[in-house]
Amino acid sequence: MKVIKPPTELPIKDLRLKIFLAGSIEMGVAEDWQKKLEKKLSKFDVIIYNPRRDDWDSTWKQSIDEPKFVEQVNWELDALDDADLILLYLQPDTKSPISLLELGLHAAHKNLIVCCPEGFWRKGNVDIVSDRYKLQAVDTLDELIDAVVERCERDL
């Protein structure tokens, strides 16, 4: 397994299964669920795109005029487009507006596994989108991890 985080260049030509970890990142609120998932996938020859940037600076202005912010957003958009599978985890005590945007951008591609536990503030919307687009949906982070491990065992 290889983990790629921003701003590292994406291995576009690499043919291994590429998995994007979309979902709650809100610093200081969201658990580092990505690390838990990476541990479970460590035995597989896959590439993980993890947008949780190690050197994130909350003082960056969220503006098209802020080069580091633009770099982050473009990295995420490029990685989402390159991913074979997108895992979306919406932690109940977060808002995760960018994750909701990512769901909207990629729901029609059907390469998502969605985890939206009870208590997430827009669970109804997420459930309806998942149902409409026939996305695989699970209720807990452990079920999300099990679903991706099962997919890797089946497809690799």
C-alpha cells in the first residue's frame, strides 16, 4: 500500500487500485479515521489518496488568490477524478460541506461507498442521493472498512 497526501504529485499512470478517502476532516473535531482505514488496507497493493494534509495551515485564506489553498483544492479534485473508488465517511459531529460537495460531484459515477451514521446533520439528503444513484451505503465506520477490505480481497 502506498499513501499519497497533498501536495505530492499523483501517480496517474500507476495501474494499482486507487482509493480516495473523502469525508470529515475538520481539524480538532473529526477523528483521524483515515489512519484507521490505512492500517486495515496496509496488506493490499493499493494507492490511498488521503487529503488530510500533514502541513495544513488554517491561516491560509480560502480564496482563489491563495496559492497553497488552490494547490490543496486542485490536488483533491485531481485525486478524486483519478480514483477508482471513493470512500466517503461523514462523522456525525461534523458539518463536512466539502465532503457533501464531493458526493454531489461523484454520485453519478457509482464508484463510491458512503458511510453516513445516524446523527449526521444532513443524513436524509445523503441517504436519498445514495439511494437514487444506487451507491453502496453503510452505517458505521467499521462497516465502511469491512466493505473496502472485502472489495480489495475480491478485486485484487
